[in-house]
Amino acid sequence: RRRGSGCHCNRNPAKTIKGSIMEQNKTENMTFEAAMARLEEIVRALESGNTPLDTSLALFEEGVALVKLCNSRLDHAEQRVKILTMGENGTIVETDMA
């Protein structure tokens, strides 16, 4: 396509990288609940079919980052969960979740 005809092929890569780093930092600071809510918004937007291609791709990338964040948070939470069991001498024993 000609320049100015809507083609985004000549984007400034530094600006795109800076934008994705800023998005990543914003995503990393989200709570699990906020990340899940945003992921649901993204899914609704993509499923609507009314989103332009460039926006859809950006939303998809954001969604992938959010899924990674949620999985990481769940893995971390699982590691913190302890199972309380009754020991042989009647005391409560704390063990890691298997």
C-alpha cells in the first residue's frame, strides 16, 4: 500500500516496544481478580467480531500476558497453600499441598 493509506507496516518499532513494555508493567501490577476481569473484557471484545485487526491483535497479546500472569499467581498461591493434618501425637501438622 501507499504511505498514508492506512498501512501500519512502517510503524516505529521503538514506540511499539515501549508501548508493550508499559503494558507489561501495568499488567504485572494487577491483582488476580483485576486480570481476570480484564481478560473477560478482552474475550467479549474479540468474540464480538467488531474489533479492527490491529486492535484485535493488540488485545490478543494483552490477553496472552494476562493468562501468563493469572497462571503465575495461581501457581504461587498453590505453593503457599498448606494442608493441615492431625499428627500421630494429636498435634496439627502443616504440610505442603501435593
